[in-house]
Amino acid sequence: MNELKIVVIGQGGSGKSALTIQLTQSRFIAEYDPTIEDYFRKKVVIDEETCLLNILDTACSEEYHPMLQTYIRSSNAFVIVYAIDSRNSFDEVSTFCKQITGIKDSDDVPMVIVGNKNDLEKDRKVSRKEAKDLAKSFNCRFIETSAKTNTNVEEAFFGLVREIRRNSAIEKPIKKDKCTIF
């Protein structure tokens, strides 16, 4: 069974914890309690293959910035969350993506940009097109979710796992038959 490390990152109040708890515990937390750092584990079956997700729900305040760099270095993939009703949270996404690709020293890092709180359509401040364009510029996926209504929560995380698997399959060397010439 594969073990994958996934970091959930985004501005405070964007719904990182709500998404993570919805995925791992199938419940919605309505109250906002700022996270310092929470670690979740969930065994899942995706495309008939079992894996263990080790999910780190991060605090993104400046005081935890040095720890975040360590988490980025040691993780397989990233869920970058913003709230569709918060322009400020969206504006931070690019910074997080640049930080991740810089620390990983790669433009091909498995990550997904998640526009959370799509149940608040009437309060939308960030268009889908704008978010899709940003995701395209970082060569990553984009999906909108709602932790409250459990819309696309599994799809966001499971799609990321599928991407990790595809990348791993590409990176595996092809075994060649050994041939001895006398």
C-alpha cells in the first residue's frame, strides 16, 4: 500500500480544515477555529488501489513559515485552497504555488488549486475562469468544492492521488532484459 504525504495550504479562513475534516471524517465543521497544524490519516481505495493519505492541514501565518518549508520539501502533493468569496485568499494562491515550485525546484509538482465554498455563489468574488487560468499557468488542476455540502471534496484529493500515480508511472525506469554477449 502506498503512503502519500499531502499538504493542504491556503490563507486562514479559506476552509482548509473544513475540507480535510470532510474528507477524513465525513462531517462539516461550521465554526472557524484557526489551525496551528493538524495531521490526518485516511486509508482510501482509488481506482481499485489502496493507499494511505497522510494529510497535513497547515497554519499559514508568518510565525509558522519555516516549518512550512520543511513540510513542502517532504511532501508528495499539495492542495492549495482559497475561498471563492474572498479575493484576498485567491490573491495568495500564486504566492503559495511559487513557493512550492521554488522549494521543490520543479515546475511539475502535483498540486491542485481548490476554490472552496462554492455553496456561496451569491457572494462570489473570484471567477472560475480566473482560477482556471491561474491553475493553467502553474500546470496544475483546478476544482471548485464545498466542504459544507461535500461537493467535489473527494474529487479534489483523489484527482491529486491519480496525478501522483501517473507521475510515478512515467518516472519508473523501463526494465530491459539483460543480455550477455560472449
